Amino acid sequence: MSLVTLLPFIVLIGAMFLMTRSAKKKQQQAADMRNQMQPGSGIRTIGGLYATVKEVSDDTVLVDAGPGVELLFAKNAIGAVLTDDEYNRIVHGIEHDLKSDVVPDDASSLTETDESAAAADSDEKSVDLGKKDEKDESDEAEEPSDAVTAEAKADDEPKKSGGDSEAK
């Protein structure tokens, strides 16, 4: 057999090897994530249930899904272990305050009072940076009386047809 006939088989075997390798890597990451669960961690099951871990054993996890509701799940049924911020955002609706983490670009916002900021906003004028069309410029150059007379002349002129007239 020549190398040309063996090449498709070699490529196919290489692709299968790479796919199984990536699948094994994902499985290992999921197993590591499940092994890192501790009591008090927020989790999401593969069915979409959000709960807090109460006890962890070798193959099962006891979770607290609400007041007086304890459920026993297989470790493989845990889809994700969530961070505290993410769990509180999803379950309790508590948003992390992002404004406290933002650093201002300049120090003016630190020294400005609310009254001076409101006064500065009201004093600002809008600036038009767009180009004006030639039509707009010619309209501005004409005086209003010229514009009225130009419109009247256009109305008085007979309108031309597209060459399809009935009078011959």
C-alpha cells in the first residue's frame, strides 16, 4: 500500500485521538470541580436546581434547597459549583456593587459637589459637529421672501409630461 492510501486513515485516527483527549480533559475538570465542593458552597445541578451544599460524601451530596428542604444528589448530578457572588446574584437577587470598584479617570469627580455638577450640566451647550448639506446651505442663504416667490414660480409653471401627451 502506498502512503497516499494510508494518509486518510492516519488523519482520521489523529482526529479521534484529539477528540477523546479533549473530552477526557473536560471530564477531569468536572471531577475536580465536584471534589472541591465544601459545606456552604452554592451549586447548580444538571437539572437547574440552585442549592447550598450541606454535607459531602464519596458519591453523594446533601443539599439545602430551602427552609426545611434537604435533597440528596449523586455527585455526578452537580453541574457547577458557584462563587458566593454568583450564587447570591442568581438566588437572592443581590447584585455586587460595581460602582465601588470603579476608579475615576480624573480627580474632578472626587472634588465636585452635586450642585456644581448640576450647574455644569445645565451650562453645557450641544455642539453640532456634522456637515451641512449643500441644500441646507443654499436654503439658509436665501431670504424668506425669495423662498416664497421661488415656490410660487414653481407652482405657476406648466408641468411637463414624460412624453406621453394626448394632444398632438
